[in-house]
Amino acid sequence: MMRFCCSVKLLCLVASIATVHLNAQSSEAVPAIQRELRATWVTSVYNLDWPSKVGLSEKKQKQELIELLDNCQHLNLNAIFLQVRPEGDALYNSKLEPWSHWLTGKMGKSPGYDPLAFCIAEAHRRGIEVHAWINPFRALTDISRKVNSKHFSLRKDLVFKKVGNKLWLDPSYVGNRRWVVDVIDDIVSRYNIDGVHMDDYFYPYPSFDEDKNIKDPFPDKVEHQRYLSAGGDKDIEAWRRENIDIFIQSVAAKIKARKPWVRFGISPFGIWRPGVPAGTDAQVSSYDHLACDSLKWAKEGWVDYLTPQLYWAIDSEQSFYKLMQWWAIQSNVPIWPGLDVDRIFSKKEPSRNAEEILEQVILSRQLGMKYQQSQGQAFWRSSAVLGNKDKVANKLKRYFYAQKALLPPLNTSFKPQAPKSPQVNLVKNSKGWELTCVLNSHRAVVQFKLQGRWQQLNTLYGNIKLNFNEKPEIIIATPVGIYGHLGEPTVVK
């Protein structure tokens, strides 16, 4: 506990001196706009997070989602990874795939509204980004479940493989990969999402027998042999990686051609390969078993960020610190680690408490600064962090998330145009003072000083109207461009 308190004091000192001045002639110190990803996964499969169970009414589903977003706003989170395609289905109004079973209990049955469109509108109103989380190749979590006639598992032009009681789209087929790319392109083209997010379910996670052999290997030996017969020279693991490389590059190209400001990120298993870094033990290899060469995707510029699932404790054999440091050194894109809040007081790790997560936030920030990476954390999963396990949400807000933050700007290959400053008016009325801020840009950050204390408000995609009982001492409205870059502020004194 002493280590945590000392670290908090250090980071609070750094934050307190991170101020800027309005201009060279002004002595007014303005708190710097904080830049950091603060995200949580919102899982729809198995109704883990939202909706809480199948068959809820439209009203109840919306109420649950609004409560979830309100809690994110209260904690000053600024992004959610919303699972919108768990298994070839849709939590949005798709013309390509059927409505998800996890909404209504019956695949293909409409919930009566468009959950993704509703979520985007409500999240943006609260200053929260929405990244559409896609599971690309998992076709069914249970092959015994009845599927809708629109489900792609019934198509004759696509190839599927059974693994245990699950069904998978085989990534080695060009047509299979193209289908998923088209699905993603449809989402990007029709919805005002801020990002596309994937975990590493490119192939199923393996299970092993007592001799450490995979119990139910992915059945694609025929396809690999066909590749070798045609002159290919890669072993089966390298061949799979090549197929996934092509898929990732294709997704990135589609997204950036359609909307280059939409972020594309991957959340790989936290251990790239067993023994890397030295002394790290693991049965699963993201690189070998899941065909996930995420570092290559970063180095090639196909992804905008990586969120490795660093779910282990700091002092464990799979040390969070060692792994986070390794990822930060290796990657040339932001590393925003996934932290497992769900393990607090769990059967898997009964000794884990909130302080473990707080220490991990500190270390991720320190390593981010050391290796010149932008700051960020993502929490697995929303029910755990917003459910306040061991008061983790309260402690995060008290020590780290007291102020709102914007995501770091998106790295681009060109210099984005500077966003135009907003129009700001402050007028006295019968109830006090009314501030109106008309945006001329994608977004704005409003900071104001009231009774000697600075406060900050983030907003997306809309004009702002605020009411004050007394006149603020100063108001600063800073425009934010679509790539996250700041423009010249408008100042009202």
C-alpha cells in the first residue's frame, strides 16, 4: 500500500504542473487538456455486460445502456468497445447479417430499434467514443442453436469448420475474408463510429491434453496441403499468419479509404510467444496458435493501436510490468493495456484487489512516458469496473480520473487541417449566466474557472449550452479536429 501511495503522489505532482498559459502576455495558468484512452469492453455475447439477458424490451435495453453510459461518464471514461458482431450476427440494423440472438433470444428478430445508432448518439452526447468491436471469424458459439436464414453459416459460397461445439469461418479462403471485410465496411460507411476494434479470435483458443497436445486442432490440413501442392513453402502456422496478415491489411485499407479518421485497433493475447520476454511462461502463443502477428501489423502501419490483454498481476510469473515494458519497447503504435478488473476477488485470483489495478494504471502511465507512447488503459469488462468491485471505480476516479480526458490524437501520414475555433457567448439572464458554444469543428473541449477552481467538459458532435448561477471568471473553448488535433481556443473573460 505504501508503494501505491508514493506513486500516486508522484503522478499527482506531474499532473499539477502540466499547465499552459493562454499566451505569452498572460499570467493565467490553464490546466492542460488531458490526453489518455480510458476504455472498457462492453460484451454482448452470453449477455456478459449488455444487454443483461435476452428478450428484454426495447425500453429496458435502452435504460440499461443509458445507465452504463452514465456510469462511464461519471468515472470519466472516454471510450467503449461495444461488441456489435459476436458470431456472424448484428447488434445493429444490418442488410448483410441477421439480428443477434443476444438481443431478443431469437436470431433475426428485431429489437425494435437500432442499438448501435442509439448507443452512438447517447455516448457522443456524454463525450464518449464508440469503437465497434467485431469478432471476424467466429460463426457460432454453439452449433446446436437454431440460426436465421440470413446467417452466413447457411451460405454455400463460404467455408466453415467445426471446432468442438463451435463453428468457425475458415480464414484461409479469399471469399471468407472478403465477406468479413465487406461487413466491416458496411458498418464504417453507415455509422458514425470512432473506431473498429477486434480481439484475437482469428482462430479458436486451443485447449491441451496432459501431453500438451492441442485437443481439437483447427481442421485446415487439407487447405494447407492444397497450398503446398500449388507451390507454397510455409508451414501451417506461417501460412495461417499470412492469411490473417492479408485480412488485417484489407480491413485497414477499407477503413482508411472510407473514413481515415476512424481508428483501427487490435487486442491480442498479452503474451506474444512463450518465453518472450525471457522467463514468461504460457501454453498459448498468440503468434503460433492464433495467427496473430500484431507487432507486424503495427510496424506496417495497418493498425492505429494495440491493446494487449495484460490480465496478470505485477508480481506473477507472467508479470504485468515485464510484459507491458516489452510491448512498449517493441511497438511503434500506442500500447494501451487491457487490465482485468473482473479478476478482483475472483475464484481464479481471490487475492486480487483494487490496488492491483491502480498500480497497473501507474505503471502503464510511467512506461508510456518512458517509451514516448501515448497514455491509455482499457478495462475488462464494463460490468466489473462500473460495478465498482472493491470500490475500484471510486478509487480510479479519486486518484487518476478526477478530470475528463480526450483520446490522444490519431497518428496520420499527413498534417490534418487545424480545426476552426468555436463561437462562444456568455449572457446574463434571470437565472444567472448562460453559455452557448457553437462548434465549427468535430468536437470541442470547454474549460472554465469558477470560484477559483478549474473544471473541464468534453463534448462530441454538438453545440453546448451551459447555465451558471454566477459568472465564471474565464471560459476557454478549444476546438478538436476529427483526428483529435487541437486548434486555437476561444477565450471569454
